[in-house]
Amino acid sequence: MSADELKEKAVDAALARMRLVGFDKVRLIDVAKEIRVSHAALYSHFADKAALLDAVIERWLSRVECAMSAVASSDIDPERRIEEWFVGLYQMKRQAALDDPEPLHAFDIASAREKPFVVAHLRTLLEQLAGLLAGAKIAREGSDACLKAEMLYEATAAFHHPTLIAQTARDNRETRLREIVALVLGGMKALPVAGRDAGRRE
């Protein structure tokens, strides 16, 4: 088994254990037994349990980023693309809360600790959103688009923050999300605030 194959098998096994016993009870020794390697062999690829679980979450976040990238590069109307981007993000996380809550819980913990891969994930999503806003002519490319992406992302936090999603997942709130995105975009088009907000932040 190559190093890459071992890592993939370890991530698969850790995810399975996470779903079976919960995020907090995953142990490296159990993962090593599952993939039939020594404990020491696993340590040569993952410094500790946290590193292995981070790899599980990173894989999940990568799939989220790919799905959102597909929406961002679709050929539908630019403004509608923004709405569908948020709906896609919301539904992915809502489905995770309903059907696969342990990885979402792990992501929530990693977010609270501001782990580097979570920060990178957020940066990727905001870059996608800034590009969408510029493409729809709702923001100018550069700092204006970046600032408005942050504002829109923050305004819709109840629909993608892992803690809040877990609390409301049983109710499909897609219609409300669409209304909020339309409202905020309408306000951005009517009253550009990038310069004023940038000055206030300094």
C-alpha cells in the first residue's frame, strides 16, 4: 500500500468510526486496526488523532468547495447564480446535519478553533462569492467585491454556520434564504457601501 493509499484508507476508516462512535471517541489505534497497519505506521502519516480528524474534515470541505465552484462557473444568469450558490451551500450543510451529523459537528469544532484549513476554506468560498458579485455587476472587482462578499456571507450565516444549521435542519428554510439573498443584493445595488464600510473598519 502506497503512502497516499494508506492516508485515504485511514481517512475512510476514521470517518466510519466517527459515524459509529462519535467524533470525540475516535482513536488512532482503532483506525490502525481497521486498515490493518501498525499504530506506528499510522503515526508516520498523522501526528496525532487531531491531525487524522482534520484530514477527514478537509476532505468534506473540499467536496463542498467543488460543488460551489460548479455553481459559480455555471452558465445561468449571473445574479441568479449567486442565489443558487447560497442555496447549494445551505442544502449541502442541511443534508449533512440530517444524515451525517458527526462530520458537521467536527467541522463546527474546527471552525471554533479557527484551524488553518477552515480559514482557507472560508477564503475559497469568499473568493468564489466575490467573483459572482463582480460578474453580476453588483460589485467592482477587487476590494469592493471582497467586502460585499463578506457582508452577504455574514448576512446569511444562519443558513451555513454549522451550529445554526444543526439547530434548524428539520425545517427546510430555502425560501427564506432566497428572500434574504434577494433583499441584500437589492440593497447592495441601490446603495453601494464599500467605501463607507472600508473607512469605518480602518
